[in-house]
Amino acid sequence: MNDPSPPRPHRIRKTLAILVFVALIGGGIWWARQGTDSAANKNAPHGETVPVSLATITKGDIDIIDPALGAVTPLASVTVRAQISGILQEISFQEGQIVHQGDFLAQIDPRPYQITLKQARGALQKDQALLKDAQANLARYQKLAAQNSISTQQVDTQASLVQQYQGAVETDQGQIDAANLNISYCHIVAPITGRVGLRQVDAGNYVQTSDANGIVTLTQLDPISVVFTLPEDRLPAVMKRLAAGASLQVDAYDRAGTVKLAEGKLTAVDNAINASTGTVKLRAQFDNADQALFPNQFVNIQIKVDTAQGVALAPQAAILRGAVGTFVYLAKADNTVEMRPVKLGVSQGDKIEITQGLAEGDKVVTDGTDKLRDGAKYKLPEATSGDEGLDKKQSQNTNP
């Protein structure tokens, strides 16, 4: 009987390689299962108890506020221009100064117009004398005509002459009024109350009515307005409140939206919606005595449209978002949590309205949510030693 030939070396190596490969796969599967079991044990609903902070759902009122972007716009901005031509003799204002309506700003040389006034007054005196003489002659002619001493044609001619002189007197009076008006234009005063800007011309220059830049720009700062826009779908709520006679509060905040600059009221709504943007312009007016608002400044606007009363309120920190939408972790009496889907309403500050899913008195998790899962156990943080000592001291003080 012949013995079988021994296996070749390359077959032995191939067999060993297969065994090693199978061992590696088995070890990898075992390691993965161990890791999965460990993670499952770590995040298991009934595993580690998670320390959390809780808050109670309360019932109260919350303002319905619409945010917007706006630009500070003065209620009046006037470029002070010369109404007559002449040499600018004097400028009495300081750049950036607050002036009041009627305050003296600048003076134009009035002498050419004063001379014109004298000429007009002289012409008036001359024509008044001629008129007086013509009226006296007309009276005499009328008496003579009644006696048939002169013809009626002479009377009619004299009456026409009287009318000519009356017209000349009125023309002269008009020239006097025009000269007086031009002299008053030489004395330039503030048309409104506000802040003057940088002057556009210096004293000694010849100014004209056609100067585009004028002398200075005067801008009203107190009160002042902000023009902002709202989406057209928010307009019905605003118009409903205005129709009911409500005065809507509008607050202006800085660019970051953190510092409240001023508090005002809605005063006007534009008469058309912008078809390209789907927005409507509104204007709010602010008392700006402290000048916190400055023309052309961009601000964040919050308009209080209405107030939702007696609604369920939760802290913003309790609201979570995931695949199921918005939800909270509801703390149950057995020290476990339930993942509860909720529907949200309006928000204000750190509070948000809960329209569905929670009721007054429910407790929700506000801190420690990242370590929770549905059904997980929770505990409240233990009081510090200092707090315990304080509680003990208070207890001793209350007991005799």
C-alpha cells in the first residue's frame, strides 16, 4: 500500500492565511458587538441617572411681536437757501447746533433792496399827489357838467385819468411791498426746530437763489420717525388693531438687537404693497429728546401687534428640535422623562407659547437634555455644601 504524498508547502501557507483571515473577521465582529453593547448600556433608558434642571409650565400673557428692519427718517429736513441774491454778510449759527424755529441764521446785504424801497416810496408819493389833483378836478368838472357849462366828454376823460392814477398808486404800493419782502429775505431764520449741519458757504460770498447746496441743511430730530417694512401677510393683523383704535407700540433696537434705543408708536401705513418684495412700508414716531436715534441710522424694529392672554408658557431652553419636529423632555413623577412633541406659538425673550402638547403645571427639562433619551431616568442636582449649611442654619433659626 503506497503512502499519500505530503501536502505541498504553498497549500499549507494558503490554509494558514485563510484561518488567520477568519480569525480576524470573528474578532472584529466580537469587538463591534462589545462596543454596541457598551453604548447601549451607556444610553439605555434605564441605565445611568442623568442630572437635569427642570422648569414648570406656567400660564400667562405674551406679546405678539413682529420684527423688522428700519431706517431712521426725520419728519422734516430743510435745505436753507437764499431767496434773493446778494453778499452773505453774516452767519450766526455753529455747525451741529440745535436751533429753534425763527432763530436768526444768516444775513444778506440788504442795502440794494433798501434803495429800491426808497424809490418805490417816492413814486408812490408822486402818484398819490397826481391822483389827489385829478380827483379834485373831476369833482369840479362834475359840478360844471351839472350846470351844462362843459361837455360830458371832459368829465369822462377826467374820470379815466383818476383811474389811471389809482392804478399807478396800487402799482407803487406793490413795489413797496416787494421791496419790503426782499429786505425780510435778507434776514434768514430757521424754518423749523432742529440741528444744523455743516455750512455750505462762508460769509463774504455772493449767494443766489439758484445755488444747489444752499447755505445749510436743517434736520428735525425731536420727534423723529423710523420707516420699516413688514411682510404683506402680517398687514391684516396690524390693520385690524388700528381699525379698533389701538395704539401699537414700536421699539427700536441697535444693529445687534440687544440695546433698546427708543420706544414709540405706529403713526402711518403706506397706501400700497410693494409688488416686487411683497412688503408694505410703515412709519413709527419716537420722542428723541436724548437723540439716541440719528437720521439714516439702521435699526431693528419690534412692533407689538397684540397680546396673547392666558396661554401656556415654556422657557426657550426646554425646546428641542429633531426628526419628529419640536419636542421637550417631560419630567414624570417616576423620575423618568418622556419625549413629548409640542407645537409652538409666539415667543418673547426667553419665553415661548406652547399651543399643543403641554399644560400648566407640567415640568420640562431645561438643562442636561443632551444626555437624555425617551424613558431615561433623571435626578435633580444635589445642593452644595454651602446651600445645605444655609438650609440647616435657617432651620435652626425657625426652631425654638
